[in-house]
Amino acid sequence: MDKQRLTLSVLTLLPLAVACGTETAGGGTAGTGASSVTAAHGTGVTDVHWNVDTLTVDGRTTRAPGGAYLLIGRDGRVSGNLGCNGFGSTATLKDDRVDFGALRTTEMACGKTPMAFEKSLARAFGQDTFTTAVKGDKLTLTTGDGDRIGLTREADVPLHGTKWTITSVGTGDVARSLPAGAVAYFVLDERRGSLSGRLGCNEVSATATVRDGHITLGAARTTRMVCEASLMDTERDLLRLFDGTVGYALDHRGLALTSANGTHVTATADQ
């Protein structure tokens, strides 16, 4: 796969799903709506990862493809996935009502079924004001015409003890997916204060201390296998995370790491 450009300020979601093709965040627009933001507070809807389950339009209900979700931040910023592409937007919440701004999307192509669902969901977000109803771990967004989006709350996975599979590595606003054959992952052990895993070719271990949104990593200890050039290049980039402090952002099943030298890595929780 070729290098993919990610504009992280557009999509608060991390990581973006890395797939074949070029992703340009904000490159496409879907839906309509105001661009201004009013912060959402105390609604029971914000700061929750909501998996999209179903979409009902004109009385016809369609199940969502895996991976579709919605996250509304307390500051009114919105991120999510429509079934194929990631998106960003804004939300204005008042009482039990929510209005979404224009959707800014990535531009990947997927199969016919997820793309059809994505088109319908994007159109739904561009409709009039939604009424929100939370019952247990379920959220229903309903338009004045009776169209509905059904969602389910899903908790974040823990930072420690989870196998984090690395999906991209890069610097600045450019990231590339891992080359074919790369096996790259890590696990943080809270009790031992350590990190262990693989970097694409070699196994790696290091001390790891988590505090105040940062991970302090010791010098990397690795095995000494030699692999093909693309795997070794990936490994060298990942080694730039070690022997220093790395900021992290945990979002549901996604994790973003950013080092002081500008190296950034995205990873997803292994199923």
C-alpha cells in the first residue's frame, strides 16, 4: 500500500482504519447543516463511543456494517465511521435535541453493501433535528419524519493488557500503512512496568511507565533478525518511539502514540 495522508485535526477519531487507496480527510463532504458549534454538556450522549446498529428510513430498517460508529465530544466535535469512511463534523445539543453540521469524510472505496449504507447514513445525518433517547446502553436518534438511527454504547478497551496491533506509522501529517508481512504489535504490562511486542521483524521489550497521558519508554531491547527492506524501514521508524516520552490518546479500540520527535503511530485492539 502507498503512503496515505491523514489530516488528524479534521477527524478526532484515532486511528483511522488504514485500507487500500488514498485517504484525504475532509476531501469529501456529505450532508448539510450549520458549521457553528455549541458545546454539549450533561446529555448522557457525549463522550461515548456509540456503535451504529441500524438505520431506519421510510419504515425500512437496514443493519449497519461492522465498524460504523458515532462519537460526540463535550466540545461539540463529532467523529465516527459511516460504514467504510471515517468522518468528522460538529454537533449542537440542547435538551434532548441534536443538530449535526456538514460531514467531512475520508475517500476510501469499499464494497457495494457498506458504501450503500454509508450513503444512506450520511444523508440521514444531514436531515433536520434529531430527538435523542437513551435507555440503558442504547441510544436512538429520531427525526421529525420518524427516520431513526439505532446505536449501542461500547466501552473503551483497557490500555494495559491489551494487544495493540500497529496499523500505521509516520511523521507530521503523513502516515503510511504497514507493509505486507509486517507483524507489529505491543502489550503494556502494568504490574511489571514493561512493554513487549514486535516491530515488524524483530521482537522488542522495554520498560514502560504510564502517567498523566504519557508513556515513558526505556531503551528498546530487540532480537537481531534481518528481514526484507520494507520491514526493516518500518522497524527503524517504530524504534524512534523508544528511550523517551510518548503521548497517547485512547479512543474506544484505537490508540494513537505521538513522540516528541514527531513520530506518530496508530494501533487497534486485537480482537
